[in-house]
Amino acid sequence: MEKVYIISRYAAATRKERRFNEQVARYFCRQIMREGNRPVAPHLFYPQFSDDSNSEERRAGLELALRDLDECDSFFLVIIDGIISEGMRGEIERVSRTGNRRGYLAAMSRKEAEILIEGSETDDAARGKHRPACRLSSGIFKLHKKA
């Protein structure tokens, strides 16, 4: 079972935007899990008990997330509308420096992301209508691979 770190936006100007960012991360976590792998999404976990608006707690959360990233086998980078947040930038820089894991990419518009996640948090029948955006085994979204 591969541990796959999700790099996607969390920070947002509004609650609605943040909710959307969380839905995107959950969607990709679900797809990775369905592939038989273990998704790692610290930006969904640490804000459950820390205050992202508190600079000290945010810094601590980002530091823990980078440690999580170091322990993963691969990463999955999700870019929507070409926007890379400050947190994502730090994770990408860390991956670039270490460069020893597989990477996968999903780059899309917000509208495409909305279509993917639409209904994905409702019942199982609705979930079944959505085709996965990725298959880790297929390598469709592979950024780079080092042996």
C-alpha cells in the first residue's frame, strides 16, 4: 500500500471557498483510497484541532505536514485555475529538494473540479456516477519518476 500525500489548496478568502477546497481534497483522498492506497492530507486533519489563523499554530501545522510529506511514497498535486497557495508552494519546494518519490498531477479549472466533486459527498449511488479523476497505477498524471 502506497502512502500518497495530497498537495492541494486549503487557505481561502471565504468559508465557501475553504469548503470547496476541502471537498476537492476529500474527493482525491477518496479516489486514492479506492485505488488501494493510503491518502495523507494534513490540511484536512490538522485544522480539526488547530487554529489556522493563529500564526504559531499554522507554522506548527505546516511543519508537521512537511514531516508527513517526507514519510510518503508519492505525492498528488492538485492545481485548480493555476493557483498555488503559500502552503502548496512549501510542499512543492520540499518535494523538489528531495526528488525521490513519484508525483502525480491533476490540473483543472474550477468548473471541472466542481463537476468531479458534484454529488461525491452524497449517497453511494451518486458517487458511482463519477468516474475517478486519477488512477495511481495508470500514471496518467505522473509529474516525474525516479527509480
